[in-house]
Amino acid sequence: MQTLTYQALKINQNTPTTIQDVLVVEAPLQININNEPYTVVMRTPDNDKELIIGLLYAEDIYKNKTPLQLNIVEKQNEINTIINVSIPLNLLGKGYLNKRTLLSVSSCGICGKKELKDLKVNGKKICETITFSSNILHDMISKMNFFQHTFKSSGGSHAAALFNKKHEFLTLKEDIGRHNAVDKVIGDLQIKNYLTQANFLIVSGRVSYEIISKAFIAKIPVIIAVSACSSLAVDFAKEFGICLIGFTRENKMTIYSNPSLVKTEIVDV
């Protein structure tokens, strides 16, 4: 269930009209690990399995390819859900030690971090050598827009899409949270064992730290955003070896890191 219809009063040029408006659903998902509460995520209740698998992967809790057992513990009103994930203790990653203790709201993917040091992401810098045309980026965004069905009906959801080196579409998911949509596409490809094929991450909104960190852990070398990028996102993209591009719309773009990968006339930044 991605949308619900509500009665509202619309005023256009001072003329009130009663309408039936379609809104994107925002509802809590409690994730338990081995029957102990881990976090509560505010999400759009669709593709919960993909969201959980992607979140556990991006948080360095479970990156093994062996399928996990997910059981619904409780479901309220079809949208408020508690799901337990059973993970062998010897397969729990380091990220599990940094347990979230707060609600993770739909606008923020790091709400449950305990300390500043928990923002640090470790790993080898991505050394990607592929180059690509700037024109192909707009083609990929057009394809992403085509599949944004929830956004078309509600205007309230974000989307994330993944493409391979040949710019071929792999997956797209929508959610009220930007980082949730990213978790969903990562989880989708992890379930399908295609995650290593992902080279381009397209996001419908802005890019901040948490999306950079998720892409880095998934080893996705290029991130293209329709909207802005934060200062910390640019700093970490440069450190991680990610090509970060923002404001990609109407045949324009702003390249913040690794501009040498893009075949176009640009000024180095």
C-alpha cells in the first residue's frame, strides 16, 4: 500500500473545492534482530523485505548472500508492522554493535547514530575507470521518471534507481524517504544477487551524507541527483572515490567530484 485517498479542501484563486486527494503513505516499520528491537523506520509500506535487506547491508550488519528468514511478528491496519530478522550470531557484522536507539524518520537516515565517530565509514576507496557521456545521464533520469508511479499519483514520494555499466535499467523503488528508496534498490539487487552490477545510482531528490555512505558500502561509483548535494556529501564522495553529480535536469548538471569520468566540456572542480 503506497498511497491513500483523503478528503481535502482545495483553494484555487480564492475558490474552495472539496477534492479527493491522493497522499503517499508514511507508516512505522519496527525491525527486530533475533527477537530484539533494532530500529523503527518511517517508510512507505511496500517492498519491506527489500528495505530491510538493503538497510542491513548498508549498515554493515548482514552482507552474506545466504537468504535471511524474515517473519512478521505483528501487523496493524495493513501498514504498521513489526518484522523479526533471524541472523546467525557469527554472521552479524560490526554495524550491529552500533545499535540504533532512536526512531529513524523518513527524512533522515542517520537518526539512530549514537556518537560522531559512528558516522565514519571504513573501506577501500572506489577506483572506477569507466567513463560515460553526460547525455546518457539524462536518458537514465527519463527512464527513472517513467517508472515513478507513486510520485505521479501523489507527488509525495522519492525514487532511487540503479543501472549497470551499459546504462541498462536494473531496478527502481519509491518511498517517502530518500534513504529508504536507496535501501530498497540495494536490497532488491542483493536478493537477486545482482548488486555487483550496479554502477549508477539515480536519486530523485537531494544527496546528503547517508546516501553517499550507502552507495560506498555497495561499491556504486556514480551517483546522479535531480536536486542538490550537501557539503558533507561532496566531501565524502571525494574521499570515497565516487563521482557525484547534482542538479541533473534540462540538459544541465553540476559535477562535484571525479569529473574526469564524464565525457563533456566541463571545468574541473
